[in-house]
Amino acid sequence: MLAFTIRRLLVSIPILILSTFLVFLLVAWGADPLGDFKSKNPPPSAAQIAAREHELGLDQSLPMQYWNWIKGVLHGDFGPSVQGSAFNIGEELGRRTWVTFRLVFCAIIIALILAVIVGVVTAVRQYSVLDYAATLVGFFFLSLPVFWFAILLKIWATNINNDFGTNIKTLGPPGGQWGGIGSWAGFLVLPTITLALSSYATWARFQRASMLDVLNSDYMRLARAKGLSPRRVMVRHGLRTALIPMTTQVTLDVAAIMGGTVITERIFQWQGLGTMFINGIQTQDTNTVLAWLLISATLVIVLNLVADLLYAVLDPRIRLA
Amino acid sequence: MAENLPPRDVNDEPVGAGRPPVDPNAEFLGDQGQQPGLTIDAVTPGGEDIVTGGRPEGPEGPDHEFTVQARSQWRQVLRRFRQHKLAVISLFVLLLVILFAFVGAPIWHYEPNKFTDDFSVPPSAKHPFGTDSNGADHMAQVMAGTQLSLKIAFFVSIVGTLFGSIYGAVSGYYRGITDTLMMRLVDLVLTIPALAVGALLGKRFGNNWLLLAMVLAGLLWTGSARVVRGQVLSVREKEYVEAARALGASDKRIIFRHIIPNVAGPIIVLFTLLVAAAVLTETALSYLGFGVQFPDISLGSLITSGETAASGGRGWLFYFPGLFIILIALTVNFIGDGLRDALDPTQTKARA
């Protein structure tokens, strides 16, 4: 197990390094941090542009730029921002991570619980009306444009608030004032549903398939044959095994969920990482965009590592390998 | 139950009965066509190609027999597909949507960016989808948006599936260090959210739909690469690949003539699923303002303007484009599901 952990860790590190390099290349290629500056009226002189380039370190070669950036990141400095000197990327990240984390965490938990319940029930009652209905609903969620559905939720919530005097929040808290835990719920409901939906659809199908695999296996027949109660067979032998593949699936989908936060936060106007990323692209603030991509890539790699290790703990067959 | 029998059983008979004398100079592919292992997969377009490919020209006898056989297997796929009612209905609806976008737009007497005197009119006989505040006919806008979104989606899935499949096939075929390196690259691409990179590059390339489609294809090919690699890992151990290698076929030939045709089933399914993924990603980017840009119209950019309209009581500007995105994605997903059942006789519905 220890050897496996070390080996797996050693594989992750070069991937993380390569990932930072890929991210850096993509951003260097896809964004021009001086775009706004150059299109100013009156146009800045060549000397001004050169001075600004020097200020942002853009006059150096690409490998040198990468080296300076990664050196800064390791020291907790994400580099200067074109959104003004008051905009400290590191501080912004710290403040916004918690906002986004809360959203992602709630969405994953809700999607996971729903997916496991629906997946198991539809597998046990395969080909029942319930199974077909759940499959249809799942297909529908898979085909739903998330941003469109989020706007629809906002419209519905406004109507419900008007009709019943409820207080479902359709926008994030102004100025980031979240209030106490009690008031979180109002803010969290709609964004969480939005973010959870598409993951739920994928995971419920996955859980169903994984449960069906288990249900048809020999050891389940054996467990029944030796007279265990149906409940015990289902939970101890069936569900426990069928949950193992889900760990991998969930961590693999974290990248997609991070992408989903960009849309969700934008529509519900949350001041989280996703909004920061969008602002970063709009202002062509390369260092902000880089910081976001770096965080999300690191998260995915770390979670994949965790999933692999968990898998080895949960599935005894892996240990032999 | 009959449809679950592998086609091999159906084909055993003709193989024994009318087997032509083997021409020692004939291409080995021709003879391969008679092996049970391959005839199963003659279901695929590539498979059909193989069967007709290496055969000496001749109107009568064995040649004829094989053409019929390949067709009968296509018929079987068609029959199985037809049993999936939702998939058949979906195919029909999708064709209607395609007709609506590509044939409807030139016929319809309004243009998407041309203003009329009817400002913010709700749906009526004159403007079935209503008009926006500038008086532009919304149905013409939805037609144009559907057209562009479909064009991008099909381009993305053709290029993405093609590249991903070849990539996966090469990786799975060579195994070892090549495989490890190639799959690590896939892992690398997977660490970055496609939507985020799409937004970054779409901001720069969005004004040209072809470039935008290239960017999306560059982000969405990894799924096919992974699946095809897995399939190839098992197919490459099959006897007919071994036979081809023993006959001295080059790697390129084995990959393109033997392996890819035999994993065509999953590739076709991946293709359809990628269409849905591409539509959803492109419209999301266009909604955010990082995709298709004015004067081009996408279903996503229509929703950007429809968002404020909907809260102002002009919901038609919001619901119609959304409805068309759902129609495309949903029908394509159902068709993919139907094809999966139809193309893979060994896969039960349970695993779909």
C-alpha cells in the first residue's frame, strides 16, 4: 500500500508540473493582457507599450515568463493584475475560494445522495415503470442547457416569492454579506440545484450500471443462498461494492463541476472564483485566469490521486496489483 | 431474444457452403472476410469496405453472396434500432429540426437581423415566435441560431471523434511506453475544465465559427480517445489481427483496416453523444459572450438577449431558443442510446 501510494504520488507530480506548463501556454496564446491598453484613445506610444510590457514582464521570453510566474506562485505571489494594483490576486482567491467551495460542496453532496438512491432503486427494479421514468428524467437533465435552466429557475423563484411571500434569493448577497447560517439556505438553493443537476444525471446512470453489475454477480447469489436477509445482502454486499466505482467517477467530474461554477456564479451573481475567472477573461487579465486554471487543475489532480488511493483501500483486488 | 444472437450464427452457413477457392495471390483481407470473427463486425461501414475491398471482380457467385451478407447485417442493425421507439422518434424530430434550420431559413420571408415595424409582438400567425424589441422576427433568428449551432456541433463531433479515435487506436495498439505517454497527455487535457479553456480561447476566436469549432474539438476529443483505446486493447488480441500480422500487414494497415472498423460501433455512439456535448458547450459559451459573436447568431447568444426579455414579460424570446437546444441535445442523446443498443448485440439494455 505504501509503495502504491508513493508510486502514485510520483506520477502525479510531473503531471501537475506539465499541467502548469500547458495552462501557461494556453493563456499566453489565448489572451492579450495589453489588449485594452493598446486600444485606448488616444493610442499609447510605442514607448508606453514597451514600458507596460516591461512592468508585466511580457518583454521576456516565454520560458522565462513561465519560470518567473511559477517561482512567484510557489512563494504565494500570483503576479500583477491588469485590473489595477489594488487587485491582489492572492487575496481575492482566499476570499472567494470559500464562497465557491460552499457551492461545489453542497452541489456534490446533493447530487451524490440523489444519484445513489435513484441509481440503486432503478437497478433493483430494473425495467419497472419507475426505472423508465427515472431514465427519461435523467436523459432530460443531461440534455438541459444549464445556463438556460438556471435563468428559468430564477423566473420561477421570483413568481413563487411573489405568490407565496417566500424569500428564495435569486442573486448572490450584495457586497458578499452572507449573514448567519440561517440566511445561507435562501442564497444556496437555486445555485446548488443548478450545479447539481447535470452531475446527478451522469452519476445516477453510472450508479445504476454499477449496481446492476453487482446484482448479477456470483457472490450476491451466494449471499442470498446462505440465507442472509435480503436487506443485509443488498446493503452489505451489494451497495457497498457498487459504491466503489462512484469514487472515481465523482472525482473525474470535478473538472466539469468547476466549469459549471463559472456559469452558475455568473447567472446568480455570486462573488466567487467563477465570477473572478469571467472577469479575468473579459479584462484579459492573464494572471487571474492563470491562477484560476492552476487551482482547478491542482484540485483535479489531487482528487484523482485521492480517488486512486481510496480505490485501493476500498477494493481489495487492487492491493494485489 | 432472437435479436440477441450474435450475427456469427447467422453467417456460419454461407461460409461453409459457398466458400470460393482461395487465391494465393489475393489480398489477405478478402479471405479475412470469411472469418466468423470479422463477419460479426462487417456490420460496420469499414467492415463492408473490407468485404468488397480485396475481392476479385466478378458479378456472380461468392462475391454476390458477401454483398448480401453485409447488407443483411446492416438490416439487423436497422431492425434493432427501430425497436428503440424513442430513438426512432428522436431521429424524426431531429430531421425536422435540421429541415427547419437549413431549409426553413431560406424560405422564410423574414431575415434574422432585419427589423420590421412589429416591435415586441408575442407569437402570432404573422410571427410564429414573436419579435424582439427591434422588431426582428424571432423565428428567423431561431432558424439562424439553430443552423449555426448545428453546424458547429457537427463539425466538432466529426473532427473530435475522428482525431480521438485515431489517437486512441494508436495508443491502444502500441501499448507500452507509447500508450503511457499518450494517455498521460489525455489526463493532462482532462485536468482543465473544457468550458473554462473554451471561454478563454473562444473570447479570441469566437468571431470565426470554424475556429471556435476547432477549439471545441480540441477540448472534447479525449472521451473518444479513452473509449477507443479500451476497445482496441481487447480487439488487438483477437485472432484476425494476429492473422493479419502473420501475413505481414503493416501497423498502419492493421489499425485502419482491421481495428478501427471493428470498434466502429462505439465510435458511432461517441459521435452522436459528442454532438450533444458540443451543442451544450457552444451555446453556454455563446451565452457567456465567449462564443459566437454578432452578427452571427447562435442559440446561446439568443438566450443572452432573451434573459432580460423574459423577466420583462416577453418570455418567447427566452423559451424558444432554449427549447431548440433541448430538442437537439435530447434527440441526439436518444439516437445515441438507440445506436448503442443496435450496434452492439452483446450489450444488454441494462448496461446502456
